[in-house]
Amino acid sequence: MRFISTRGKESVTGAEAVVRGSAGDGGLFVPEFFPAVSAEEIEQLCAMDYPERAAFLLSKYFDEYDGEELLSACREAYAKFEGGDAAPLLRMDNGMYMLELFHGPTCAFKDIALTLMPYLLKKGCEIAGVKENILILTATSGDTGKAALEGFREREGVKICVFYPEEGVSKIQKLQMCTTEGDNVNVVAVRGNFDDCQKAVKAIMNSPEKREEIAKKGYLLSSANSINIGRLLPQVVYYFSAYCDLLTSDQIKAGDKVNFAVPTGNFGNILAGYYAKRMGLPVGTLVCASNKNCALTDFFKSGSYNVKRPLFKTMSPSMDIVVSSNLERLIFELSGRDTELTATRMRSLAETEKYSLRAEEVKEMQSMFYAGCTNESDTVECIYDFFMDYGYPMDTHTGVAMSVASRYEAMIEEDKDAEKRPMVVLSTASPYKFPQDILYALTGNDVKDSYKGIKRIHLLTAMKVPEPLKEIRYKTPRFKTVVSCGKIYDEVLKFIN
Ligand SMILES: *Cc1c(COP(=O)(O)O)cnc(C)c1O
């Protein structure tokens, strides 16, 4: 399988796509075509465990990787998840399903891809004949950073530098990142918001001069953000896995369509659902849920993407994003894979902060996606109600998805002609990752200390506190550097010198 750039004629192998992170023309790598998964294959997947499902699906894309080795890498990655299943599906008493993706080492869904990525990258270097060390630059709204640090710390031949918005992540997220051990890691706070961080990191990635300067020091630049196809494709697996779990528990019949509600920031998670659909999974509507940062909601309603707007800080910091990187991959598909049009639109986004789709593209997009946003008080209400009614505590990001999913369900309920389908809500983080906000949502009480919050939530819900969050209490933060956006590149150079 070859991977092509959304903006040009570049074509590389899967190994090269993972190693390089993004294309030289500023575009993102996408598969040359979507490998089909037949109904028979879905049936086969049902008999497999999660690592086998992952290896089966990923080998359709990464066909130059050895199949057996890929399977053992998947086994190793998903053995790091508590409870023995990387993506358990729970049935709620309101008839919806929760797909829990947060049982990995850092308690958020980013672990699904980032526990596997070190293998994809290391093997990718071997296959592509890359001899240099790899320097991974990552902008994070909180969860990617820690998941990438955990995945890559103490890996030979790799250095990783993470940039996060100083005021834009939760206390626990900050602690998680700043207590990471290992000689090959660096964590830097940036004065600005996530969009500023992401833009600055992308500017380094896309600058031939800076790449050259970094290459002179013996490093090849790569990314652990979802612009990297190695981040995106492992996320396709849990959509299939959830579908199989619905089949094997007789909740649906083969071929039935299933809806998914996804709390969305950089559009990576939900795009993986779109990829699953293109591969042949019977996906119904993809519900794109946003918090108060609703650029995507407006885009799905109007067909115009306008990012000239303020970025709000919310209780769901990992979704506090205005410019969603992976939208480029969707508009590339909607345009009929027109690289010139995609490049023009991305240029327009950079220069005028907006672009618009054609009417037929908007129609197609709206036939697959439903987008909605929700405010802080509705999210709190939803988390509270759900715990009171069904005894299930969810995190703030999942709360956004549930809030929008409930609204969607109510709309379908009213519509006599609409087809009723099962709804799977992607639960992307442990509630213990945002203890103050969750305690507030569940009880109305404010606590200053995160650990006090964790303790209270535990007393209230009897939900197990994840081991990784217990441990960081006893670790001292190592990283204290704070820089302005303009100084990000200097920090990179300091780190590799
Ligand atoms: C990253 C993240 C999201 C958003 O996912 P995208 O792929 O950026 O759309 C949602 N919830 C949590 C907890 C996250 O960490």
C-alpha cells in the first residue's frame, strides 16, 4: 500500500509515511485507497481478541511490515491496558453503548495508537533504511503529550519534545507530563493556546531550512500528533471491534448500521470512524460533538470552515481546538481526492482563515455526519444525570459527546421517517483525569486539590482509581520551562544539542 499527500503528487510507503509524519508539500499522508473489509472478514474478526483484530486490519495498510511481528507488537501494546481489553464496550440502561478507550497507561484514548506507534516507527525506520535518530515534536492539548511521552521514553534512537499550552491543560495532565522519566524526553510549556502550539510545531515540520538544520545534527523530524498516519490507523480498529462486540452479544445482526458519537478536537478520532466506514464497516451517522469551541459544528452545518474566532478554555481541554488538522483529510476525500483543490483550500485557510465547500460536497458530508456543540452547564448536567440515572461516571469530554448524542437521539425519536440505530458513545478519558470538574459535576462541590477530588469521586462512585494516576502523586515534576511561541524552535535546538 502506498500513501499519497493530500496536496500533491507525493507517494511513499507506509513505513516512510510514519517516519516522516507529514508530507514535504505541507499536506497529510492518506492511503492510496481504502482496503475493503468484507462481511466474511467482519465475521472472522468477531472470533479474534483485540490485538488480533488490530493486526488483521493494520496489515491491510502496512503490508510491508511482517504480519507475525505486527501481531506480537499489538499484543505487547494492548497488554499495557488494565482489565485485559483495550476497548471494552458497555451497555447502558438507556440503550446506548459506551466504548471505553481509556484503560491504557495515561488514561485517555490516545494510548490506543501511541502504545503501538513506537513499533510502527522503529520498524518503519528499518524498512525505509533510515539511519538517523528520530526527533518527535508534539503539540498537545493535554492527552497526546503524555501518551507520546510514555510510548517513546527510553526508546533507543528517538528523542521526543512535547509542547503544551501553559494554561490550557488540566492539573493532572500537567503533572502527568512533567513527571515523565527518561533521558530522551523534554516537556515545555508555551504561553498561548493549543492552536498557537500546533501552528508553531507545524511551521517547524514544514520548513525545509529548519529540517535541514536539524538533519545536520543527525536527526530526522517526525510527529506523534494525529497528522501522522501511524496515529490515525490504529484508531480505525476500535470501530470494527465495537461492531464485532455488538454482533457477538446479539445486540445487532450482520449488516445493521451503527451510529457513533465522538468527542472531537483535532478530528482524528472521528476521521478514523469515517475510514472504517470507507473500508466497509456498516457505520450509520457519525456524531461530531464539540464543546463551546464550535468551528466544526458551524462547518458541518454551513459548508464553510471559518477559524477566525476566539479559542475558549473549557472543562474538556483536549477539545479546546479551533483549527482541526485532520479536517484536511476529510475535505480531500469530499473533493474527489482533488489535490489541487485541497491545496488551494488549505492555502486559503492559512491566508484568510477560511474556506468553503461546494454544494454537492456539503450534501455528501451531511449525509454521513451530524455535528453539534454543547456548553459547559449542559455538559455538567449530562454528567450528573447520567450518574444519577445509570450509575455511570464519565469524564468531561465524554460528557460533551453524550450531551450531543442525547440531543441527536431525541431528534431521531421525533422523526417518524428516521431509521433508529444503536448508538455507541466513545468514552475517551477516565473521569479521574479531571477530578475537580467531575466532582463538581457530580456533587456541586469544589475542591482545590486534585487528589482530594480523586478520593471523593472514589468514595462516591466506587470506580477503581487507575494505577498510573495513583503513582504520579509521589513524583516530583522535572520540567519547568515556559516559553513564548516564538521561542519553540530555540527549545528544540537546545534539546538536541
Ligand atoms: C484528544 C482527545 C479528544 C479529541 O480527539 P481528536 O482526535 O483530537 O478529535 C477527545 N477526548 C479526549 C479525552 C482526548 O484526549
